[in-house]
Amino acid sequence: MSDDHAVTVGAGSLRPDAPDALALPHRWTTAGMRATPAPTGAHLLHLAVAACVLNDLYREAGALGVTLDGAAVEARGGFDPGTWASTGVTYTVRCDTTAPDDVVTRLLAAVDAVAEIPRALRQGVPVTRGA
């Protein structure tokens, strides 16, 4: 397996303040989200997973009446050095909230069920070059 390619995306109180962080607008937070490290090609797949999960955290928190002061999602994984096939993606979530643990557990389960990028990757994604 090639090196681990980790990306963290955060917003609100858990928004990274590293000077080289990639800043992205985010409809659910006023200051947007930031990602570290600044992505390379190998990091972009993991950035898509982390940003999707972060976005859905805020959306689903609103639907459940949960206030998030901040959230951060780290997505990481590797690639086979011979084929560059992904060896898998794992993501972890940190939430800055006063919601009880059982409510946060429900929130994380709801997000895992609806987050589009992780759902698509779990099904397998054919990629072809057009003419």
C-alpha cells in the first residue's frame, strides 16, 4: 500500500486555521470550511468523502434540531502502488455540540446512511474517458 493520504475538513469551532488550508464555501456555515493538507491528486478522493460527510452533518443536524458549534471529518486511505486502486477509505467525525451522546450517535448514523459520496463509492464507481 502506498502512503496513507489523510485529509481533514472542518467548519465552525473545529475549522482548521493552518495557513495553507484549502478554503471552501459552505452553505451551512458563515465562515465556510477548510481542508488540510492542501490536497494532491491522491488526496482528492478523500477530500470528496470528508466534505460530503461534513456537509451532511450540518444538514442532518438541522433536521434533528441539533446545534453544531463545529464539526471536523477526517478521511484517509491508501492506494495500491501498482494499480493505484484504492485500498479503502475510512472516515472519522468530531462534533462540537452539547447534544447528548445518544443524539450524536443517531446523527452520525443518519449521515452515514445518506452521504452521497460514501454511498457511491460503496457501490463501486466505473470511470471511463470520453471521446
